[in-house]
Amino acid sequence: MKVSRLVSTLIGSEIIKIGNEVNELKRKGANIANLTIGDFDPQIYSIPKELENEITLAYKALETNYPPADGVLTLRETVSSVVKSRYGLDYAANEILISAGSRPLIYSTFLALVDPGDKVVYPAPSWNNNHYCHLSGAIDVQVETLPENNFMPTAAELKPHLKGAVLLALCSPLNPTGTMFTKEQLEEICDAVIEENASRGADEKPLYIMYDQIYSLLTFGKDHVNPVSLRPELRDYVVFIDGTSKCLAATGVRVGWGFGPAEIISKMKALLGHVGAWAPKAEQIAVSKYFANEPLVDGFLDQFKSSIKESLDVLHNGFQELKNEGFKVDSIAPMGAIYLTLKIDYIGKSTPEGVLLSNSADLNFYLIRTANIALVPFSAFGNDESMPWFRASVGGCSLEDIKSMLPRIKAALSALK
């Protein structure tokens, strides 16, 4: 069968591959602690009850027809108010675009700003930027980051690659690491972008920043920072990605928003209008009412973040104990999101049966089969398979699951030779 070059060259998702393995073992009766997908088990983390009630009321009010292409006005007005109160950012309703989660917003940002053959710069590890580059025909430049910097990119690492680039894709808190920019780190990157744009002629496309802050309300004692607050002169060059999926455990509710310069947002609106990637109208109305009640949202976040952080802390502390016992493991203290960065430095070891674990995928599948724990290696986020670093997502596991898996990890690693 003849298909397009685009789809015939798509790279398969390593996360889906791991998920298929986990699901097959579960089908056979295995009890796997699934730390792979960046999602929530609604039996453990459910959406706010008040939001659920508002969704039900909106459906009962027959809010079931097409929403406006850029989103229900009341929701865009709520978002305008929220970004002002929480981030000190001034964006009017016509500078805000609602979509079915954040993915259509990221894709439309690429399509609105990037022509085939344009250069896009992003850090590795990071989530899905390589796939969006492929879909838009961009030349992707992955910039390797270091554990010493919590895997956050630095200006020094990025600057050599910014010449001629049209998009710099950044995320904080970062998927997959759960780490965050400091004010100083992001200021230096902003200054590098300003310097690069100052060097370009009037007929040249500027360098834009796509700033994914979908986890910005899930931080643990760290201040979230953004480019426009730090450098207001960048306002015309930054597109923000945000929404409810992560901060309200509402991945299936599908309400995301982007905001930025009105001209770019209007082009993104036109793109999504052809795709039809709109959030359902009832959910938009419900979110507009729920999110407008800031004390209610904060009350939910306090409880939600406390539970997430407890799970992250237990996993982090467990790995630090293993490290202190002499195991070749490490972890980075959680800062935000639902992820913990784990180092499991056992690539090159052999299983008790004599099977060599030659890369991070081999090690991961060994842990799935032996310890009943599934992680995602950083090779799924742009890094080499030789890197012994992994993402653990706690949204789908109970605290009891996480506590019980630590002895199994210890036993599985002890058996390697």
C-alpha cells in the first residue's frame, strides 16, 4: 500500500511500546506498578468534584453544539484573568486560544511559525519535540543537557545553535524530568534570544519561544518563572502552552489554552479550525466557572500537590537509600510536575540467566518482568540508549504501590551480575 512519506517515516512511540508490554503482562495476571504514562488513575486522583458537577450541569443545559473556533468567550476571559493574577501577564481574550488539551496548541504553534526546512532548537530530554519537527518538516536540533543542571538547558548550551533558528521549544516544569528553570537560568536564555533577534534583518523571520508551562501550578516550593515576566520585550515572540490537564488531574476533560501575540494566535485558530481540535463546549463552560473561583482551585491544588509530592518523595527517598547502600542509582529531588528523574546505572550487566542488558530499554524491560515496575528511559525523549536515566510518573500509582515496589527494585538489581 502506498502512503505518504510523512506517515511512512513517523517514529513509533517508545512509551506506547512499553505500555503494550505492561498491558500484556497485566492481561496474564501480573501486578505491574506502571510509572510510564504522564496520566492519572482516576481511582487515585480524580478531578475536582465541583468541576465534575459543572460539566454535568453544562450537558444538562444542552451545551452540546460546536464551540467558537477560538473557544468560549467566558473561558477565554477567565484565562485572561487567571494569567494576570497568577503570573502577572496581560493577555486579552483575543490573544487566547482554547483547544482539546495542549497537543493541538503545540502542533499549531509549529505549523504557524515553522516552514519546512526551518531550524527548531530544543533540549534533550524533552517531550515530543522531535515528532512535531517531523510533522512540520523542520530541521530539529537537539541540545543535550546535563544532570548537573537538573537536565534544564542553559544559555551556554543553547546559544551556539540559535543562529538561523525560528523556534526555541522550552518547558518548565520539564517533562520528563520534573525539574524547573531558575530565574537566572531563564533570564540568560531570554537575553540570548533577544541578542539573536537583534542581529536579524527586517526581512528575516525572528526567533520565537514556545513556552510549555502545563505543569506550572504543580510546583513544590519552587517559583515558576516565564520569559515575558522576566523580559517584557519578548512578548511579541513567545507563545505559551497551558491548560487543565495536569493541574486538575483532568487529562480526559481535554481543555487546554495557548496565549501569545494576537496575530499568531489568530493563525493558530485558523489551523485548528480546519482540524476541528476544539475542547467540548460543555467542558469549556465548566472550566470557565470552576477556574474563575481561585480559592476553590487553590484548595484543590493544596491537597492534590501534597499527595503527588508525598509519592514523589517516597520514591526519591527510596532511591537515595539504595544509593547509600551502594547501589548504582540516583535521583533528582522533585521540583514540579508528576515526574521523578531516576538514574539506574546497570547497563552492561547481565541477568541471572546470562542475558546482557545492552541499553536502557533492555534494563527497563528487565525491571518490568523481574520487579513488576515500568519506567520510561530517556531514550524516549531524545537521548541515547546508553544513558542510564529514566522517567517515573507517579500519577497512575498509589502511595502503597510505590512503597511496595522499592524492595522489588532492590532485589532485581541485586540479582544482576
